[in-house]
Amino acid sequence: MDRYLNIFKPAFGLSNKHLQTVFATFFRKKQDIAFEIETFWLSDGDFLECYWKQIENHCESTPIVIIFHGLAGSYQSSYIQGIVNTLAGNGFSSVVMHFRGSSGKANLLARSYHSGDSGDALEFITHLTNKYPNSKLFGLGYSLGANMLLKLLGEVKELSPLKGAVAISAPMQLDICADSMNRGVSKIYQKRLLKDLNAALDKKYDLHDMQTLISLKRENIKNLKTFWDFDDVYTAPIHGFKSAQDYYTRCSSKQYLQWIQTPTLIIHAEDDPFMTPEVIPKGDELSCSITLEVTPHGGHVGFVSGTLFKPIYWSESRVVEFFKKLI
């Protein structure tokens, strides 16, 4: 286990955690990426939409990075588009595995996805292992997707089909994160994310008897103001948890880190506004396969260095550097 505190330097004028967090969303240009879409059918009859970007000279041994987005993220997210292009420019093909219903096409079942939903990812990774036996597979997760990826690696231990993994801004203790998002300026992020979550839940009432399934009247969706509210009423019961606290306890990845045997890099900022430094694991909570890099600044999935007019998205180059060492 290694811990570095000064490997990332924010762009001048962007040391503030909130500016780091929102800069790319507002100022990074959308990139025109020619994705190929694969519909992957799950064992329970539902499906995932997986967006592929294969390099021009892709062959049977080309390394493939499987990307897991954050809450309410998709192939359109600036951080996803950025890393897809960066990987392609460095010889990696990639595929964005959208969690259920996240690509813009509603999934078929009343359930959705959550921070510990490692089953779908494992099905897809297993599929890729069988389809591309000569390619080295890597995993890359952001935020919710990072927590899920770490949990998955801890669950499969030495049986992991991945050659390496990177987790960026993972909410490794979900209850702490839910509390943090309900305080101060972070409430703005919570409000924005819950707007999307509540809208997606509302649409499910058109297709399913949601009131019977989760005991919530459709008109009361608007009363879900916090992640605790939403997860207590929808996420927990629809996915088989007793409560939001039960879900948070069982799905937080921090407890799984000691079991990870895949070479894994965790990138985290101490000033992440989605959580507190309390979520950062101590040395005795990590396996020897994990490299932990903690920076004073960086916000949530930010890590913008360079200058305001010529920003450099540091985490993207760090991901490539880490994966290249494993090839």
C-alpha cells in the first residue's frame, strides 16, 4: 500500500473543491465519439446497453477497459467521454457498461441499480472473458461505479478475471456519504441527483405496480428529498434490503478492500464534497494489491490541473499509466 499526497496539483484558480467537481461539466466540450452499442441480456431477463469504442487497429489481443459510470452518469458524461478518448489514444479499446436504465432507454424490470450492484457487472465481465479470451481486461469505476467495482473485486478475490482496476472518488462508506450530501453546499448536488432519480422512479409507475411493490403512492415521490429517503423507500425494498441503513452497510466497499487480489489503484481527494475524509481507508484496511493515492484537492471526479484555458484532466493520464504498467 502506498499513499501519495502531492501527486496532483490543481489548476490555478481551481483549488476549490466545488470548482474541481463542476468544471468539466460546464466547460469541457462535448466530444463526438462513434460508439457501437451492444445490448447485453442479463440472466433475469433485463438488459444493459454497453457502448463500445474500439481502436482502429483493434485485434484479438487488444486490451479492453470496462468503464462503470457514476450515479445518473452515462456515455454522455464529460468524464466518460474524456477517458474513452484518452484510452483510445493510448492503445486501449473500451466499453461503457451502463447500469440498468442509464443509457436513456428504460430497463424492463421494476428494479434499477445501486452502489453495490456487482452481479450485473460480473455477468458482463464474464461474457467478455469468454468472447475475448486473448485480451487483457481492466476495470475502471467512477463514484458509484467505483464503489461497485471495489466491492466486486473483494467478493471474487483471487478469481477476478480483471488484470487491473482503478477506482476514482469511490463512496466507500455509503451512510457517511448520504449524510454528507445532506449538509451545506452539498445539498445542491443531492437535489440535482435526486431530481433525476425521482424522475426515473416516476416513469416506472407507467410500467409496473410500484405502489404494491414499494408501498409508495406516485404523488408522494416528490417528498423524497434526501438519499436516505429515496434509498429507504425504493432502493432498499426493490433490491431486497431491509432498509437504507442495511443497504449502506452491506454495499459499502470499504469492508471488501482487504480481500482484493487484483492490482488496484484507488484515487481519492481529501476535499471530495460528496463525502468526508472519514471514508478514506487506513493502511490495515487495504490488501497488498491496492495502491491508494490521496490528494488534498481534486473534488469529486475532478482532478483538473493545467490552466483554466488549457485544462489537463490528470486522472485520465494516471489511469493509462497504471494500466500500461500491467501489460
